[in-house]
Amino acid sequence: MSTINEKLLWQLFIEGEINAFSSLFKTYYSELHNYGIKITSDQMITEDCLQSFFVYLYNSRENLGTINNVKSYLFISFRRALLKFIKKERRYTSYDQIFETNEIFGFSTVELAIDQEVVKLKNETLASLLNALSVRQREVIYLKYYSNLTTNEISEVMDISYQSVLNLLQKAFTKLRSKVEDQKISAIFKIN
């Protein structure tokens, strides 16, 4: 979900729009649940706390303000709520002890393999998209984004005018954008 859509959804939620709350719940529940399981290793505690967390959010929505990153806010707030819940359940347990004794917060080989496959697929797709550009467009992209040269420096290196560099960049991005709009490619990069 884009940051603009997140902010709009958040604003509607604060204003009491029930569909906005439902969308927030559906969008972030599973990610927060997976994160909670990593912290507690207890399905029941995670689910109870997550349900309480969303109820708390809904009941106190009028006191919540505008935020820049909804996902980050929810992760931070849920983590605090979960640690507070665990501490209350286990009395006299510090936050550090919770993490030190919990061996579950780790990554499975399946998670890492999937992440590596996704990264590999994205890199292959990006390479294919970039290689579909003209030679000069590829060169200007390389100099700008891989060599971190300024537009003036690229102009000097390629021995073309400043405006020509801008034109090449614009044409390259237009071509890339048209290719990325393909549903298969946008699914790979999670673009909507």
C-alpha cells in the first residue's frame, strides 16, 4: 500500500469510517500476527493481544493524530502492547528477559529461501527491463544511479548537453514505466 493511501486510510479511520478500520485490520493483521509469534512463540497470547490492540485502536481513534508511516506506527505500537501484555502475564519479567529466553524469534530456512527467490526474480526482471532500453539510455541510467554522477557530470562524460541527459532519462523512465505497467511485472514489484 502506498504511503498516500495509508495516510488517507488512517485519516478516514480516525474520523470513524468503519470500512477504513476494516481495511487497516485486513491489511496489517497477518503481518502483525507473524511478528507477534516471532516475539512470543505463543499463538494464543499473540492473538489475544492483537485483538485487544485493534480494539484499543478503534476505541481511542479520536485521540490518535496524523502519522507519517502507518505500518511503522502499527508495528511499534503493537510491539509495545505485546511486551506490556507479556510482562503483565509473567510479572517481574523485564523486556530483555523476554527476548533472551525466547528462542523462537528467528528465521526459518523457508522464509529466507522465499525472500532470496523474490530478490532474485526482482533482479532478473529489472535487468531485463533495463536491457530493453537503448544503449544511450542504459548508459545514462548507469551513470546516474549506479555511479551516482550528477546531470552535469553525465553531460561531460557522455559529451552531450545537459538537456540531452534529461531527455534521455525521461525517455528511459517513460519506457520503463510502460513496461512495468504490465500486470505480471507490477505483481513482482508489488505496484498497483
